[in-house]
Amino acid sequence: MPGHSHRLAHGCPELFRRGFAHGDFCGTLRSRIGSETHCMLHYMMGCALQMWVQGHFRQSALYYEHGLGFLALTKGTLDGSDWPLWTGQVLQNWKTFLAAAFPASAIIAQKRGSGESTFLSVGPPVQANSNWWTTGPRQGSYCPPPGDHLEGLKDQASGEVSVLCAIPVVWPGEETAAEAIVETYGSQCDRLIFFLASPDATTGAQARRVLSGHSSGAEVVDLALYWPDMLRDRADVLAAHGRQGISGANQKDLLLFAYLAREETLPDWVCRVETDSYFSPANFRRFVQGRQLHPEEPFYLGSLAYWHLHFEPRVVFNEQVQCLSRVAVKRLGSTVSKAPWAAEASYARCEVVPGHRGDIMLGLCLAEVGIGPFPDVADRWGREYFLNYQMEDMALHAPYHAYGDTMPDPRRIDSNAAIHWRGKAHIFMPCLEENQFWASPYPISFHDYKDPDKLRYVHEVLMGREQCRECPAGYQLASDFTIWCEPGGLEFADDQLVLDVPAKESMTPELKTRVEQWPDVPLRMLSFSVLGRHPTGFMSSRGRAEIPPRGSCDPRNSENAQQHSVVIDIGMNLGWFTALAAAHGLQVVAVEPSATKVQYMAKTLELNGWGELVQLRHGALADGGGKLFVDEARWWEKRSASREGGDGKTQAEAIRLDDLVLSDTKVCLLKADCRGCETEAFRSGEQLLKAGAIQVVQMEYDNSMASQAALETLQSMSPRPWQ
């Protein structure tokens, strides 16, 4: 830097020269520079270098991080100028600085003095002799042009990567949160384990009965049975109850890994997920496969947190969702098993103690075995995969609220955005003026969902069944397949996709009794969905059915694969149910009276390459031929297709169910959701029903007379009773 001092703006050269000559660069500049932004950037960089040389590594990190804030204010004028520091050069040096100042190694605690007081300084052993600063050549920043969002990811994540979802839960206290996890992403985990520390045997048995009884196959582990001295679960330690008691979260977060490390056969990855976080196993598999991360190498993945660089302990860690490779779990488990127990957390070592900062303690314990956070958790545009905030708050957490013109004094940390992005300038700054959003279209996690219904909403958005109404303009979550809907055209509503069924609480006692008594037989009818084991093996999320990977519709398992893999979708709508079936390789015959929606689905088939799997029929089922008429503007009403014509109505074909497939076809599933036409639809399928060709019927049931009539028609036309 001294060699470039002649290029600085008026007022700076002499200060730089005098400062370096007298060995007090910081003191010299501090008294003269004022608020001139360009000089402040160089002042902070010079102070960072001086503090490092003098062995004040904590202050060096503080000055450098402040300098990054001033860099955001000067970025547009530095690159290409005569100033000695350009954006790319500063950011590259910051990455090198982080590696030298925060290596993955055991934490050291030292008593240090400040005036008349002393304090415990805790941090990694700094690589003091590291040559982390390179003055030239000067480099500008570069934001890649819009391109393939899948770059660095696996296009279709396969099941070759196994994931165990480990959920520390307070029971009693977090029952509704646990049930929301079971209903949403839990079924996508290869193993789903809830870890608790029951206050008594009765409570533990209740948790096992409730959670293990779900169709997700969830497991429940009571850690208190193995470590009786740990703190037991109490609802008053939760944030919802004001954190009135002492939390055992630190203990539970570590001991669950110690428990798993004892297992002889572990999945490839173990992801610890807090109850208020959403986790996408599919996108995680896509990430680790694309990054070629092997489970037999030590990896520690999650939302990078650099904001603790200036606090004790000084550590880089991962917040809220942490995913460890199999070998990392083994190493961590061994360390935790030997770690000392204490009554109060010092956060100066790996220890089994009370407290609710398990993410920091986990980072300390992993550092002890030489495992640090994996740094490459953003795409080329700086958009992160692990998000430490709600999906709906994406705009509020943009780095614009922490750096740049909206934060003229970058030394302040007075917003959640500032905390989140502190220290991440090398990730976001190259595209600071380019990006509209800062989450990958393939997000792995979101956080801070205290309301379980909001967790369900996120799941619906990631599954493509809802649109994120609060997300920044242009943000489009990627699904495994694409539902086509023109911009400004039809929007997805709750009842547009698949099924709209009553909650269990709204069912009559007679209906509840009937669903609980359904036997597990090959021929059955599923008229609604409830939380629990479904007789068909179909998983449902808030009433929306999903084609199962196994069961009667699986073309891989059936001896008569070609005959047993046909799905008939009556009332296709925008095509979500048809798309799910096609995504599982099933042959589908889809019927829809709305010409607009048929056009949308044709585009969906084209985008996904499903033309040979799906047969589209523009029409509606009716017991008789001829023409029907559809009011496209009032498609949501009952019987939107009728025999009555009129102004503004379009024509559709009246189709018989018997005419949709050949007479010897075996239909593994008939889905009927056609706004009250179910009775007539069943009457038009007399031959198929009497032949027993339809294995499963899934239909909308709303306790109305029309629904009851449809059930009675179905029963009367079948050779044996539906169960």
C-alpha cells in the first residue's frame, strides 16, 4: 500500500506517508480523515494490516469487516480508477484473511486485559505468519450474467444420497410443530428421528405413540434414558413461554450426535433441524451431489454465520440447520462422549452444559476435531442455499439493508439483515446491484417459523402447490417439474390443485369411525385424508394427495406393469395431480372441460417431456354423448360444465368413463374432483366398475348430498363393497 500512496485523493497521500513512517498509521489517519468514504476504506484496510502485524487479531478482523462496509459505498467508483484498491482485490484478500484468522482447529481460551479489567478471549489459533494480503494486480468485481440456476447442482437428485433428519424437540411444548414436520418434509427424509428428554416415562410413551404412529415412519429417541443427568424437557424454556427456565438445548443438540455415532450403519448425512426451520431433503441431495461431497469426508454444512467474529467466542459456525457427513458425525460423537459436563456454559471449549445456543457449542466441538463450516454454500450470484430467515422475509433480509446507501455507517449492526450478512461481502458484493433476490431457486432451508401453519405454507410453495406471495419480484422456486401458467394469467388457489377435503375436526363422528375401521385390502376407496396411517399408502399434506413411490400405482413393482400403471384424472384443472403421476412414470388419461387449462397442461407436458405418458382429453364425463358448455370465467362453480349453452361459453366433449381406456385396462387410481359431476361420471363407467378394473378411487368429499350420492352410486355399480 505505501507504494501506491501517490494515487490517493487529495489529503490522503501525506497521511499515509506519515502514518507508515511513524508506525502509527491508524492513529495518524483517524485524526484527519473525517468521513470521506474512499479514504475510510483505505484507512480500515491499513488498520487491519497494522493490527495483524501487532498481534491484535480480533481488532484486525473488526477493522477489515468495517472496511468491507465502506467498500459497498465506494464499489461503483473504485473499479477502473486510480485508487490502489479495487473491489475484487479486497474481496479476494478477505477470503484469504478468513482462512488465516479462523482455521478449522481446536479453540484456544486466553485471559486478556482491557484497562483494569480482564476477560476470557476465545478463538481459533490464528495463522499469524500467513501472507493473506496481496496488493496487486488490481481486480474489479464480476457478477456472472443470468444463466443456468442448476450450475453446481445435480439436475435430478437421486435417492443414492441418504439423509437422516434429526429433530430436537421439547415434549411437551412442541407437539404441533412436530406434527407439522411429519406432515411436510418429514416423509422426504430417509429417516426421521425426534430427540427428546422426557421428564417421565409417561410423557416419553405419549410422544412415541403420537409421532411414531404417523405414516412418515418417524422414530422417537428419549435421550434421558441414556444420559439421566441431562436437563429434562419443560415447556417454559421455549421462546413462546418467555424462556422462563434453564434450557437443555445445548445438551440435546450434542448428545443426539453422540447417540447416532454409536449406530453401526448411519445414512450418508445427518441434518439437525430445529422445530421452527423448514428443510428440503430433495434440494439438499441435489446440492451434495452437485458439489460432489462424499459422506466419508468430514463436512459441516449450513447457514454460514460470520457475525460472531467480534464476539466471544470468535468462531465461524452454522445456524439453525446443520448437516454433517457420516464421518463427521462419528468424529463429533466421539468428542462429545468425552466432553466435560458443567452447570454453566463457558463457550470456551466443547462441553455438555445447559443453554440454548446449541449452534455455537456445536461449532466449538466440531472445531475441536478440526472440522469447520463448508464455505461454498451460495451459487455464482451469491444466492444462498441455507437461509436463516423466513422465505416470506426474503426482501427484508436483502444485503441492501445492511450495506450500501441504506446503511451509511457500515460499522453499525442494528438490523437482522446486518447480522445475517456480516462478514459475507465476498459472497454478495459482486452482484450487489444486480440481484433481485438472495435465495437460490433450490433452497435447502428457511428458519423462524414459530407458527406451524406457516411451515406448512412453505412446504406447499416448495411443492409447487402455492405461490410465494411475499417473495421478491422474479423469484421462482424450482420444482422437480414445471406447471405452466402464463404470467398474469390464472393463479394457484388452495382448491385448484388436486383435492380440497375437510379436516378431521370437521368430520362427523360416523365418518371418523368409518376411516378408523378401514381394513388394509387391495380394493378400497379413499374419500378424504386425515393425519395418520392412510389405508392406501398415499401420503397427504393438508388434503392434497401425492402419488406414492410404492404401492398399486408403482409400475416397477406390479407383475402386470403396463396394466396397473394407468391413472385417470377426472377434473384435471391446472394439472398438478396429473403432473405428479407422470413424474412417477405413470400413464395418465386426464379430462378437463376448460380449454384454457388444457392449453396450460399441454405446455406443462412439453416442458417436462411427458407427451408419451399423458393423454389429454378436452371434455367432461357424462352418462351420454353430445356437447357440453363451459363458462371459462366461472370455472370454480359447481358443475361448471353443463348441457346449457349461452353467451361467452365454450364447447367441450361429453365423454363416458368407459370410453377413456380399453375394456381390459387395469386402472390403479381414479381421481375424481369435478365439482359435483362425480355421480354422473361413475354412471358413465359401468363396464369398468362392474369388471373391478379400478383399484382405488380418490374423490372430493364435503359431507354434501352430492358427495353422498356419488358414494352410493359407486357402491351400487361395483361387484363387491368398497372398503
